[in-house]
Amino acid sequence: MIKDLAQTRMNALRRRLKQAGLGGYLTTDRLEQRYVSGVELSSGEAVFLITPTAAYCVTKKLIVAKMAPAARFMKIVDVPYGAMADGALTLIEKKKLKRVAFDPARVDFQTGELFLKHKLVRTDSPVGDLRRQKCSDELVRLQKACRIAADAFDEVQAQIKTGMSEEDVRILMALAMTRRGADSIPFNIVCFGANTADAHHTPSKTRKLRNNEAVLMDFGCFYEGYTSDMTRSWWHGPRVPAAYTQIWNLVDKAHAAGVKALRAGVRAGTVDKAARDVIERAGYGTYFFHTTGHGIGLQEHDLPILRAGAPDKLAQNCVVTVEPGIYLDGRFGVRLEDSYLVTKIGSKKLT
């Protein structure tokens, strides 16, 4: 059984608050709540108040039983429906807390206005940095999500035939990942022919696979709250154009350069530059128009972002994608993406 380390993460957050001189942190964000409580909540089901010495979940009666796994390290405060934010603010006043903060990027406008009215201070989320470095229970779930996606692809690729639609293949992938234990499928891109040059194409029910054309698939799944992400590109048919082979090999070389740069302590921008330089030197820089990668975890696009000039240093046990691509409008596109666990000396491939 996977050990739940939510209490450890909660304690780490409380230490962060103390170091920052904050009397507390309010969050309504379900991902942050999942991270520090281990409980999967929907948006609007609770408000968390975390202080350097205690943690409170202010929620409605319907959710009290759901929060039971976290009750050993959080006090569950039952309030009437619709009164959660007010209940948290009342707690702040009752406990005489000073310098309680919230992240305006993680609340809606109305809630943010209410918090400011009650003299709460703005801050960047103290949970964000903590989430980058994965605990052992998170790594187990991430590795399982990656294995589900990779094994499903191996099964489905062998079934892809001329005449299938993009939607046919999308459904096969969704079923294959679900059968292997995926909880949900957040994205599942299938592209044929010129559609492979559309980086985030929506699969079509009518676009059918022809013999001798490009295929691109970008997919992932959630397993126990954690996601995977991978992309594969290949030529369907025996007559592979020299231009496609050239671009595929170039993207593969850029991918390898990005992976080689991965290790704890390296800046995210350095990894982006390593991959991007390969493509730019070959004269295709304008055709690589997205970032080299991103973190994955509780969401499919998470911090850090591997983009040009990004100063963030990669932490040990951070999990990121490396996914360079080249997209030739009207012809074809190639993207190669895998997920990697960052280690002290390099990285470990998960997909």
C-alpha cells in the first residue's frame, strides 16, 4: 500500500509560512488542498487555513466524512453551506492571526476582493515550490501513470490501420489506458497527415488515415491524482520521404540534447536552450514555437516550465517533460516527448 505523505507536506508548508513571517495562508485551490491533505476535493468544497502551528479545513457538513483521512493533522470545521470563506475569516479573527496571506492567482475575483477587504496580504503560493519536488508516494503514482500510457500506446500502435479515423484511434487509446487503471484521460491528441503540423489538433471523426502519411499522438492519463504525458510521431507506410526522416532525426537529436542537460541544479532555461539550439542551428528555429517542456504532477502542465531564459533551477525529484518539435504547415509535424525524473546526476526516463 502506498504510504500517504500528505502530513509531511503539510508540515513542510507550515515551516515555509514560519520562515516567511506569515501568520497563515488561505487556499481555496483544490490541487493545493489535495497536496497538503491527501484528499481529493472538488472546487468550492472547502477553504483551508494553514498557520505555522495548526491547519483547518472549513467545509460544509456534506464533506466532513470525506475529510476524515486528514482529521489526524487537520481540524475540520463544519459551517453552513455558502459560509466557508466567512468561516475561515472568522477563524483568523478568533485566533488573532496577523499577516495571513492568499495567492490572488488561485482564487476567483469575488473571493479575492473579500480577502483584501479583510486585510489579507497577497503572496505567490508557498505551495507551488513545494509541489515541484516529488515525495515517494507521488513518484509511485507518477511512474504508474507513465507506465499505463506507454503500455497502452504499444498496444494501440499495433492496431492502427489505413482507413481508421483520428477519432477511432483516440477512442482506442482512451480504452487502453482506462483498462490499465487510468482514472481519467485529460488529453488524447491524434493527428494524421497535415494535421500533425497543428501542435494541439482536435481529433476528427471524418479524417481517415491514408497510406504513406505522418501520424502524431500526444496523450496521458491520471492515476490516483497524478498525470503522465508523452508524444510519439512516425510515418505510416513504406515510402518515407527523405524530408520527414530528416526532420524526425533532427527533433530526436534536439530531444537527446535536452535530456542530456537535465539534472538537479540546472536552470530550466538551460534545458530549453540545449534542445532549441539544435533546431535553430539547422535553420528550423521558427518552426519550433513552443517550450521544450514542463513539469507534471497533480496537473498535466505544471511548474517548472522549460522555456527560453527561465531562471528556475530544477530540483532533485522534480518530474518534467522534454518535447521539442518542428511543424511544417500544410505538410507534417514531428514532436517527440517523454517524461523524466530529475536526479542529482541526470535523469531517469519514465515513459
